[in-house]
Amino acid sequence: YLIFFGLIFFSFFNFIFTERLKSIIVYSSLISLFFIVRSYSIYIDDKSNFLINLVLGACLTGLLIIILGLNTPFTLFRYVGFYTNSNSMGMFAASLLHLIIGIIYSYKISFFKKIFFYSLFLISVLLILSSNSRAAILSVFIVIMFIPVIEILNGLKFKQFKIKVKFMKRFFLTLITIGLFFFIIYYLGLLDNTFEKFILKTPAQDISAGRLEGWIIMLKNWTWFGHENINNIIEKKIIFGHNTWLTHLNFYGLLPTLFFLSWIVWMLNWAWKKITVNSNTKMERVFFFTLLGYVVNATFETATSTPGLLISIVIFAIIYK
């Protein structure tokens, strides 16, 4: 409640200083989404089944977006699909993968749903690789690597001096599967175009593609409640930087951004504590993977009202106690 109050309170200050309503609209919408879903969540009898169907609905919508983008010629070099740029395409495919990974890892689902999720998983992997979005690929990689971390934490109980064989077997099996998965992708040359982006920018000493320069400008020009004149922001190229948190810093100011980040960090920390204490936290794992993937991708791209964040808030509103 303190975080929510701080977000709205300092958003009003942002409006007073800049005469822009966007911060109030963005933050109040996210908070309203949380409370609306939470108020209706008491009518959900089987929350796990609801969560699976929620992800299924999101993935079916994602499949429709993929189909709508088929009029664009497919290529393994910066494919845009339904979107106007390849980074947006990569973030879209990554958000689907975060959800699917969480469901496949956490739940035993029916045969037909399993076929659908695995099929869309392979399609999304191909799309994210064809987009060559380094941020999106990194987000999926980090989410996948958290699976063996969770398994080994569940398998090794340091305080009790116990080793749970079941989890240790799953740890090694998961690690081998992930290794083979990435080896096959690399062997097929599906990462070549992504590596080429690093190689081309290395001689110019600009691996970040201008992101680092934009971040430095953003940090140097921070304000408490956002920049009053939007034209000054554009002239100084402050908004150029591909970072959600720094974009909030410049448009909304330091204090609203800190409260927004506090909310996200608090949710991640809550879920991680649940996962490490209890090995039967299926819904928490799906939520953690979805939000973690969004956070990684949003650190290198500017995106707030995305499926990754919105679905994370919906899931959190349902499972939070």
C-alpha cells in the first residue's frame, strides 16, 4: 500500500511540474489492474487451472499475432513480423517463451495442451532468433538458466544437511537438456546473425548500439519529477537509450520511478522466497519466470504496458497472500 500510495502521490507531482497526465494514467492503470483482478480472484475455485488457461489464452492470442505477420517475408535477419521493428518482434516472442517455459516446467498438463505449448515454443524460438534481438534472447536465456538453479536449491538443503535425490536427478537432466538445446541452435547457425551484430559494432566500440551513451545522458539529466519541456528531452537525445527504467526516470522523475521499481523488485523477491522455501510453488514459478523475463528485456528496451508486465500483475493479484 505504501508503494501504491507513493506511485500515485508522486505522479500528481509529475503532473504539476510537467502538465502531462501520462504518469498518472500508466501507474494508476497498473494498480487498478491489480485491485480489480484481486477482488475477482476470490471467485476462482481452481487457481492453478485458471492460470494454465490464462497462459493458454495469451498464447492463442500470440499465435494470432504471428499469423497476422505472415504477410511479411520471413527471414533469419531482423524479422519484424507483425511489428514495425525486429526488437519489438523479439520482445513479443520472448514474452511467449517466458510464459510457456513457466507452464511446461511447473505443471503436468493434458496431451493436447502439451502439444500446443511445445509447438508454439519451437515457433517462438525460431521467431526470437530470426529477430536477432539480443535483449530478448538474453531474457529467455536467463529464465531458462534459473531452472537448474531452482532444482539445485530444492535438492540441496544446506541447513538440514540433506540431499534430495529426486531434485538432484532433475537438476542434472535439466542441465544436460539445456546444454543440448543451445548446442543444436548454435550448430544450426541460428545465432550467426545475432553474433554478427556484436562483431560489426565491436570495431566502432559501440556494442551497445548507442544504448550506453543514451543511458549516461539520461542519468546526467535526471530530475525529481520529470522534465517539464518534452522538446528539451528530444533535443538532448535523453530518451534515446532503450531502457524502461531510465525512460521513466526522464519522463516521470526519480521518485515515481523508484516506487515503480520498488514494486517490481518487491514482487520478484516475494516470489523467489516462496520458490526457495517450498518446492511445490507452481504458480509462483510461472509468475517469477514471466516477470523476470520482462525485467531483463525491459532493461534494454523501452516497454511498460506489455503482455509480460500485465500478465505478471494479473498472476500476482491472484496468487499473492
